[in-house]
Amino acid sequence: MNIIEIPLQAENQQFDIQLGGVSYRMRLQWRDCAGWVLDIMHPNSEPIVMGVSLVFGADILEQHSYLGFNGSLVFVCDNPQSEAIRDDLGKTNRLYFMQ
């Protein structure tokens, strides 16, 4: 199994990344009561899947497998009993791509 940590910062962000040999553009935004929300796009910003909530411990791409993702995205927290806090992204809350 190949596991890659996606480098994140505790701020709204957009970046290009290659996962499983495919190029994507990702955008993460903090939406208060919804927490961190992820948009996945083609490199030209054409939407693939938008508004995916980062949920601890689940493959957040599983429900979108029909779109051809060749791996899983899992949001991990050092303390899963706590709520998602904006400032913890990239520190105690991390996002991993697993193939």
C-alpha cells in the first residue's frame, strides 16, 4: 500500500497535486459549522467533485468511486473525540491518499 500525506496548512488554500499518477487541483475551505470542505478539480479548475466534508476516519472518496479515483482519501485526527478545529489542519488533523 502506498500512503501519501497531503501537505496542508490551517488556512483556506488551493493547490495542484498529483495522486496515483493523475493531476488534480484541490481547494480546501473552512465553512464554520460544516468544518473543512474539499473541492477536487481537474488542473484547469473544471469540477470533478465539490463540497466534500472532511470526516475523520472515513474514505471520503468512497461515495464518488464511479468518478474513477484510483485510491482513497482519509482524514485522520490524533484525537478523534474532539471537534474539527480550524487551526488543527495540517497539525493534528491530516489528509492521506492511499493507493
